[in-house]
Amino acid sequence: MAPSPQHLITLRRGLFVGLGALVLMETLPRFADLPRLNMEALNPPYVDSDEDLAFEPHANLVLVPKAGYENVNNRGKRVVHDEDGFRGSGLAQPKPEGVFRIVCLGGSSTYGTGPSSNEATWPAVVERLLGEAVPGKRFEVLNGGVPTWTTTESLISLQTRVLPYEPDLVLVYHGMNDASAALWPEPRSDGSHFRSVWPVLRKSPVEPVLEHSITYLVWRRYFTDYLQRRIDGNYKAIRDYDPDYVDPYGAGPLPAVGFDTFTRNLESMVAVARAHGAEVAFVTQAVWSADPSTDDFWSGRNRLRALGMLEERLRAVANQLEVPLIDAAPELLEAERASAGAGEAAGVFADDVHLTDRGAALLAALVAAELEEQGLLGD
């Protein structure tokens, strides 16, 4: 049975309305700044596809920097990984004669999530400053930091990835990620309560074409789980990650499991390093929190409480095992307070924990000065 003229008219009207709505959807956000429909909201920079390519899954370490990666991402940050998956241009194996080699272990604050380039990360600045301070000696610094890593991953990395570089000194700059693991619900000593298998997301061949469509981006952003999967895969490898997660413990006691794990990991790092001829030094990690009175999981009162407890453990291990301690946190925090008080746009911290170029330079200066003052640079 053929459609009636009235049905055809209705169909045409529906097509015209749909086409008009599509045209409006594709054009209006390009010329008007609509909060939920601009490009930053639809395709946030922290889930940029280039960032995804910077890391890859690892059987023992959840994720590692992708070997040989080089890119300037959509925020102007220059990132280069060597052929073994460390941030930097690469170091020779075996270690050349006469080189004093330092390895820096940590999470994203060591890797350099805040600074603008490889050269601006604090391990790279330490290498430059030591070379200037002791011109007759050759220093090399390996950046062993990886985003989201706790002392558990750094301990495994020390044994399996770092020792072949024959380090003379291992610097440990940890705290923030171990606090997350300690505060995560139902903590376990192996970290399985906190870690998830890193999801590998691959775009289809037509995805880059579809991304030119506002309509497609709206559908993907607001009607699928794309954003959550990208956040989980790109950065976190954290089980049930939620940027709005609320601290579950309140004023009650914090479980001891994560703090005990942190202590054991530090003790094991020292034992492993010393067994292979390397000394270890701990560096206190600074965290800037704008409102420590809140229950925000990522920057609230229990975050600072957990960090304080971890620092107590760090100091106890340093004292017990005679590990040199570089107490950088107070000076970083004081510098940030002074910067904020002066109304300066670029302070020490890019956010709660990641350092700006200025912050990384300050931390590196503190570390380099202490290494020289405490006699940790060999003969």
C-alpha cells in the first residue's frame, strides 16, 4: 500500500526538522561558547589520544612509558621516552667509566606531569645542576617516575628495570599515590584493591573522521562510557576511578594495611639497592591542598592525614636504616604560599601535587644542594 500524500508531507517535515537540528548542532557550538558543548568539554585535553599512546600495559607494573615515544601534545608539552621506556634521551648500558649515576623513583610528580618538557622535570634539572656544581665529575640521572605508581611498582621496577643501569644512588620521592592506595576501600597489601588491569583502547579507522562532527562528539561524551574508559586507561589504572570520589573514612581510624605496605616497600628498596652497591636517599613529597577541611578524597583532610602518617613512616625507616633524608616538602610549600600571597600567576604547584617548571626547578635545587652537602655524590 502506497503512503498517502499526508504521510509523505509529515515525513518531509520530519526530515527537514532533523536536518535543521543537525545543522544547528554542527554550527552553533563552533561560533558560540556553550559550556557543555565546546571542544574542551566534548574532547577534554586529559583524554587526548596522543596521551594514550604515551603509555602501554606491562605484565608486572600495570603500565609503563611507551618506549621510543616522542610528542608535543595538545597542551604544548614535549614528552620523549628512551628505548627502554624511561622519560629522557637514554643512558648507556653498561655504565661508562667515571660516571656517577642517580635514579629517581616516584609517580607522576617525578615523571613530570606538570613541567613543560623533559628538560624541565626535576630529575633532569638535578643532572644539570650537579654538572655545574662539580665540573670535574660526570653525572647522569635516570627518571624512573611513572604516573600512578606507588612504592610497590617502584620496588618492582628497581629490581627489574633500574638495576641494569648500575645506579650509584637511588632517590625515592613517593607519598601521594601510596596515600591513595592506603585510603582506597578494603585495602590489601598486594594493591589489588586499588589497581585494575590497564585497558587498552584502540580507535577505529573512522574515529578521526567522526571526531570532526559535533553531533558525534556529543553522543560519545554524554551518552556512552567513553570518557570514563579513557580516564581509566589513560591515566589511572585505578579500580573504579572516580574524580568525585568522597573519602569513606571521615574522622574514624585509617586502615593500617597501606601504611604497613609503604614501610615494607621502603625497607625493601633500601635492601635491594644496597645489595647491588647503591645508596638510597628519601625525599619528602609536598602536596598543596587548598581546602584541608573537606571530605574530598583527592585533596581533603584524610589525604593530608594519610600523607602525614606516611611521612612519619618514611622518617622512621630513614632513622632505623640510616638512610639520608632530604626534607624538601616544607620549602616547596612555603614557596607556594609566598607565591600565592604575592598574587603570582605561576607558582610552584600546577595542582595539588604536580609541579610547574618553577616548582620542579626549586625541588631540583634543594635535592642537588643536599646531595652535595650530605656527601652523597661519591668520592
